[in-house]
Amino acid sequence: EFFVLFKTCLPLYFVLSGLYRYRITVILSSYLLLETIFYVTSLIFVADMFVKPRSYRRNILMLFLNYLEISFCFAVIYAGLHLLGDQAKTNIDYIYFSVVTSTTIGYGDIHPDTDLGKIFVCIQAVMVVAFIVLFLNFFGSKVEALANEEE
């Protein structure tokens, strides 16, 4: 749990402190992002191989922290690669844009200036869909488990 919390806070620290200007922080955030993507993907596609979770509340919390981590890692990428151009006036704007994209709200007040930025937004949007599938799968299995216990 500590590692997941650390992975969630590290990219947030990178953005808020301005460390996103260094390539190593963008690379590290990209690595953390890929590690989380592979972990969440494994939860979706090989869920039958995992044993019953110790706590459903713990799993929900971990998935929520992974969701925040993905949003914050994308914020580091947007900031470090300067994908939003001059539209982002403060460091918070990068976090704002990433969270708005992650929630699929997409206000449109800030948008990527480059083709690479548009590709990253598409990747982030697909990740959100994966999380929706994971949450639906998770809740469906919990409802099914509760129904089986009642019988």
C-alpha cells in the first residue's frame, strides 16, 4: 500500500515543484505510468487467476490511487514535453487538464497544441475506459459473490 501511495504522490510532487522540466522526471513518470497500466491490464484480463481479494474496500482504494497516479503521471508528461503550449499558465493547469481528461469531462478550455499531445490525450482516454471496465467487473463480481453467499 505504501508503494502505491508513493507512486501516486511522486508525479504530483514533480508537477507542483516544477521538476517536470527535467527529462529524468518525465522518464520516471512514464515508467510508473507503464507499470501501472500493465498492472491494471493484468487485473482485467487475468482476473480469474487471482485469488479472492482480502478486502473489497482495500481494492477500491488501491484502484482509486492507481487512477490518480495515472492522471498525475500524464500531467507530468504534458508539462515536461510542453504539450499544452502556452495555454497552461501554472503548474496546476497541467493537473487540471489531466484530471478533466481522465474524468472524460473535457471542457475544452485547455487543449493540446501538438499531434503528440493529441496522441497522449487519446491514450489517456483509453486508460479511463479500461478503468471503467475494471470497476464494472469488480462490482459485478462483488454482487455475484454476495448473491452466492445469500443462497
